[in-house]
Amino acid sequence: MRRKDREIASRAEMEGILARAEYGVLSLCGRWKPYGVAVNFGYSDNAIYIHCAPEGRKLGLIRGNPAAAFTAVGNTKMIRAEKACDWSSFYESVFIEGRAAIIDDNAGKAAGLNTIMRKYSGREYEFGADDLSGIVIIRIDIDTMTAKCKK
């Protein structure tokens, strides 16, 4: 990390940012083009969980190359100034590298959805087979996680 003065080394602080961030950006590698998309997510047990439709670009890319990156940004505020080069922002961010897996069994889908729902609602839900039939869960197993902030 270039700006060591902004580095967050504490795993607990990184997990706090993941808990506060409203969304993240999933980045995948295509054959000729990179792909990034904003997503809702949950974090638990050293993994990020994302839900999606059972077909589409994300899944095709993961099947071809499971390498994934994920970025979550929280507590942002623009710092305005008179001179253009004096503008800045306050922020906190987490950057994750890992491997994506497609979870398509009902037990795994329900567990992944509940990880996401706990983040946004603070509770768990019951899911029936009909609820789970139209989704899959992407789980990113975290290899590395770094974070930084400017307060």
C-alpha cells in the first residue's frame, strides 16, 4: 500500500467497514475485457456473499476464471475547495482479492441469502424452494483483504 499513513491493519476495523458499506463492487476478469458491477452483499466467515440470477454475465465469467476482486467504500464525504487540486474526500474502503464460487444448492443459497439479509435487516429469514429457485449465490473466498481510510 502506497499510503501507509492511511492503512487499516486491524481485521476488526476492516469487518466494521464491510458492515457499514451499503454496497460493493464485484470485479471479474473476462477474456478481453474487465467487468465490474455494484452489488448488495454480506460478509461472514472470511467470505463475501452476493446473490444473482441463475444465468448471466457474472456466472459465465466466474466459470471461465474464478479470480475475483471486491471493493466496499463507506463513510464518504466530499471535501470542497477553491482550487481544483485542493478537492479531496473522506472515506474508508476495503479491497478484497479471492476466488469466486457459484452456490446453487438450496441449503447454501439460504445460508448465503441470510448472510446478506443479516447485514441489511439485522435478522434471518426462512426461504422455501420457490424463493430459492430463481437465484444463485456467489461466494468469494477471501485470499487477501486490505483497507484504508482518510478521516
